Amino acid sequence: MPALKTLCSKITTNHAFEIAIVLVILVNSTLIGVETYIQNPGIQLVQTIILGIFTAEILMRYIAADSNKAFFTNGWNLFDLALVLIGYVPETLFANAGMAMAFRVLRVFRVLRLLRASQEVKLIVSVLVKSTSALAYNLVFYFIFLYLFAILGVSLFRLPEPASLQGAELARYEQYIQEAPHAPGNSPDPYGTLDESMYTLFRAMTGDDWSDLRYNLLTASKYNVVKASPSVITTYHVTWFIISAFLLLNLVVGAILNNYQVVMDAQKKEQEHKEE
């Protein structure tokens, strides 16, 4: 048994073995894409062989591990093990076509095995995992501002219901819609409801037509469809874009960069400890 453990350890830590597994992952990922176009028994056979290779790899990593705890506390090992086990679940086990489709979709996640293809990629993943708590606090911070601005948006810029208008008010509303329709045409009032207002602000944060929102509201203000003045409309949208696209996103970048340095220092210390 010690001899088998030593052999498995040498194989799994061998650079040529790692390259071979990466090539198998690439072939597997490519065939997953090919299967979206054609279904072929030959492809299914190759996928079965690849599943066998993945199984042999995870077994060797298990045998080479110092202990059960060392193996099962490694997130990458659990990730690989889950993907391998999913591959053995037969679709015929589910009478429900929806459940069978769900497991078929889960198998597509084998592509994510490419994340462990190099130390650099694994480092990025480790940084993102390390940044989870900081990103959660940033998300709370972002949601507070999003909620605040969404309520302001509904209060200031909600368009009136056409059914409630008549006479000159209805004529001005129709003229406004003709001159500045929603984009796309089937979209609702951007600030008509709280949830739609939040989505509008999220869209503005991505830079998607955020200036068109302002121009449309300026037209609405010109026809007295909304009561907000042009200066209020401009200040609102520019302020939100500055806060969301610059301040909040920079906080996320800062948290990731800080944890990048923390992970780098930890890996450096671990490497120095191994060399001693």
C-alpha cells in the first residue's frame, strides 16, 4: 500500500501527467460543445473513456493524499469528485424529462475543470473565494444606494398612467411618447415601479443607454409629463453613474486586489515552508 501511494503521488505530481489531464479536459470541453450540434455514438464513446480517465485521476489523487481529511478538505478535490460522480448518474433514472435535462446541464460544468489547468488560474479563483466576504459587504453597500436611488427615481420620474389623463394632459403625454418612446419599444416605464427602477439603475451602471434615460426625461419635463426640472434629472443620473460606475466598482476592485496580495503572501510562505 505505501508503494502504491508513492507511485500515485509521483504520477499525480508529474508535470507531463498534469499536461495530459489538461489536454483531456480540452477534448472533453470541445466535445461538450460539439454535442450541442450533433449526437453521435462515437462522441458518446469518447466521453465515456474520458469519464474513466477522470475517475482514475481522482482515485490516484485520493490514494496519494496524506489522509482522508487532507483529501476532502481540498476544495479542488471535492469539485472534481462532484463532477465525476455526476457523470455516472444515468439519465434513464429520471422519469421526469426536466430532471434528466438538469443533470445533462450539470455535466456541462466539466468545462470548469479548466480552472485548475494552471497555477495562475487557480490563484485567481483563490483570490475570488478569499474576497467573498468583502464582496458581500460591498454588495450590501451597493444595494443600499440602489434602493435609495430607486425610490427617488420612482418619486421623481414615474410617468402618469395614460388612462388617468384627459384633454391637454393626454395630448402632451402622447406627444412625448411619440418624440421619446421607451427603448426598446416593448419596455415599461423605466421608473414606473420600484423593481423596474432598480433594474433601470443597474442597466445605467453598466453604461447601457444611461444617457438616453436622461434625454427622454428631459423631453418629459419639457412637456410637463414629469414635474422634475432638467437640472434635477441631470444631477440624479450623473450622481448615480459616478457612485455606481466609479465608487462602488472601485471598491470591488480594491477588495480583490487587497486579497490578491494576501493570497500571494500566503502562497509564498507555504512555498518557503516546503523548501525548509
